[in-house]
Amino acid sequence: MNDLELLKQYEPVLRFAKSERFFPMAVEPYLKRCMLFPSGPHGAGELFSHLNEPLIDKIGRLEGHEYFLRFVNKPLNDFDAWIWWGVSSVVGAAAAWFFLGAVGLEIAVFVSLSVALILFMLASPIRLRIIPALLVVIVFLALGIAPIWFFLRPSEYLSVAVEYLILFPIYLIALFLLLMRVSKFVIEKVLPEGPGLIMDMLSQATEKIARESYFEYADILKENPQPVYYGRVLREEGEKGQRWTILQYHFFYAFNDWRLAANGMNHHEGDWEMTAVYLRNEKPYAVLMSQHGAGNIEKWDAVLKALDQDDKATTHPIIYAALGSHANYSKPEVIRSPSMYKTGRLQRFLFWFDGLIHYLFLLFNPNQQARQIALEEMRMNQIKLFDEHAFDEVRDEMDHYIVRLPMEIASGDGFRVGYQGTFAREPRIRSADYLKAIMSERVKTYPPVKEWKRILLNSEPSWVQYKGLWGVKSWLSEESGPPGPKWDRLRKGEAEVKERVRWEKPLDWLAELESNKH
């Protein structure tokens, strides 16, 4: 059995969340749309000597690491649109003044400002969905504050007693209820966008870049309709003489939109993930999966496997790719913030504070069902409001977790790539149970082909040697594009990047994950 046949025998099935927008693809179409930039003086000097070479050849010849690729190269601010707006505004204002006088001028100015707001929303690098929410908050506040002038002026028709003993208390009660609604709206609709808005402004991978990347990828699918994995076969001998065969499946994605897709941590152009099947003495032993940091391991017998037409288990492990981040998991699950990373005190406080605020709004909500949920939670679990995990599992009236900080959603309820067989019984969960409709129902484009295209990496094409980043370099390291499948990120204090452990020493990676598992 040759290497490609061996890879095909154990190739994984990837299950994605329903609203996933990016799927494993070939790197060549990505590189054709990319531009290469230096990120340091050595990179600029070396790049100058390769100016006339095609990008796909050029990156394989570069020896240093001071480079990054930019996938979205279109100007994000349409200057022509602003010119048309300026000219139209002047002409419209002049015509309105000529035909309708001052009233026409006011109408023209209002229309002009409305068009300017729409253009700003479309061109702005900040989160598009936060702007309408802020406008609603402004309207609500205006409705709440505007009647104040009534009580600051003496009335000719109402007595002081009626105005201040009857109308004023009614107004205060109405104002209090209105402000409660506004506060609830701010906490539920505006504040959750705050961290993402700040990260967008600090990074080079904003919501607009994420959307433009999706359009670019959807266009690529027209000519490259088949999902791709890059397979690599290694044969090693263990310390005790075992014969190991390592089958690595490398997946490349055009974009990681975890923050936009699921209120996750980061955004970045380019994304490399991997799943590996380890055979010991020619028998499957374990499946190793990339998951943000070190990764994870599952023994072969514990891994879910695709079923054939006779409902018998095959040798194809089922892997669940998390929404946006594409981290690989061995079963459908939702991993929430406390379990995702070893968070510090500030992160734990924010998680608790987010839960406390939402719980109090359940408790004081005019909605009877919401109050009953909060009271029942208090009765059943005897909530201690200052316990760190007091609100971890509390759900609101829509059956959503009240704590809405980042989640990994590896639900498997969307597109499925790989061996088809009989998959109706494969476990999955509903990602819509954890996401707002704006996320769970967003537009996406699935690859027309569901079977894998296999490309062998053992000969190492030239782009494998590229040590730079596969996306834009950001001020924030986690917002920068990743290095390629062979190379690790540049560590602090190091002058050169090193090969990834899972690439250079796959048995060391196995030993590390087994040690962490225990």
C-alpha cells in the first residue's frame, strides 16, 4: 500500500458547525490572491532580490521569517462613493432651497447625513452590527429625556399639584421602566460587542476584513470546488522498538473568524490545523488533534468513526471542527471560557461579572418567565452570588447560557467533508442553541464537492519552506496570521523560528499529549 492509499484508508471525516464559512482548501488559489510584505529590514532586503518572481515560487526561496501574506487587498474605503456623496449633497441642497426654501434645505441635509451614515457603516473597519444597536440606544435615551422640559416650565393649563404630584411620579415610573429596558438592551446587544470591537480596532483582521475574506473564498470555490487536505506519512521507531507510522492530515483555511462567528477570541487571515492518526506496529493506536495550544489526544478505540452502508464502523475518525477557529475535537461539544484556557484573575472576574449582571436582569425582568427562571435557579442551587462559578450553567428564557463570553462550538450540525457512508446517526448538537440568530443564520457557501482531494506533502513543495506568516501581521500576536504547517511561531528571545514539534518529532508530540492526558 503506497502513502496516498494509506492516507485515504484513515483519512478523517470533518464535521462543521451550521454557520461555518471557511473550509479546507488548496493553498495555490489563496496565494494567487495574496500580496507578500516584509515585516523587518532583513525581509525588505531579501524581498527586493526576488521582485519579479511569482509569489508561489518566491516564498519558497525566502530564507528568513520576516514576512507576512495579505489575503484581502481591496481598498476598504471607496473614495469614489464619498465624492459622489459630496457632489450630490451640494446639488440636492441647492435644488431643495430653490424649490422648497428652508424646509427643503432641512430635508436635503437630513437625507445627506443619512446617506453619509450608511456609507460610514459600510466602509467602517469597526463592527457593522454595533452601529444600529447604538442608534437604537440613542433613540431610547432621547425618548426618556425629552419630556423633562415639560416639568421645567410653568404650565398655563395645569396646577402645580397635578403637575408634580400626579404627572411627575407617573413620568418617573415610566422613565425608570424605560431606562431598565434600555439598560437591558445595552447589556444584551451592545456590551457583548465591546471586546470584539476593541480587538477589531487593535488588530488588522476586523469584521470587514472577515466578510471580504468570505467573499474572496466563495469566489475561489467556483473554480476550486473540492475540499483539500495535505497528507504526510512518517515512519519512526519507538524507544522500545515499536514501528510507528504517523499519518498527518494538514488543513488550510483562508480565514479564522472565531470572534465574528461565535464571539470568540481572535481573528486572523490564514489558518493551519492538523489531525494525525498514529499506527503502532501497523495497527491504529490514537488520533491527535490540533486545538489552539498543544493539542489533544484520543485513543483509537474511543474515537467516533464513520459508518459504511451496512452501518459498520470504518477506519475514518470523525473530527468536529469548531466554528470559526477550526480547532479539532473528537466529539460534538461546546467548550466555554472557563475550560478553554488557564485564565487569569481578570478573565475570571469578567466571566463572573457578566453572569451576575445577566442573572440580576433575569430576576428583575418584567417578563414573568425570566423571573421564575432566576428564582428557581436560586431555590434549586442556592446561588451564592460571589462564587466564581455561580452562573456557569444558568440559562435564560431563550435557553441560552446567560454568560455569553467566548465559546468553542464544535457542533457538527453543518457541512460534512470526507467519507460519506451512512451518517444520519452521527452525533451532533444544535449550534443555534448557543448563538444569536445573526450568527447561526448567517449566509455561507458550501463547497459543491464533499469528498476530499488528497495532496501528498512528503516531497515538501516549495511553499512548505516559507517561514513567514500566512496572514497579516498584527500588533497582537494572536491576531496575526499563523506560520505554515512546518514552522512554529517565533518565540521571545529567539532569532530564528523552529520546526513544530508535531512536524519534526511526532513521537515527542505523542508523548507530550499522553502525559497531559494523565
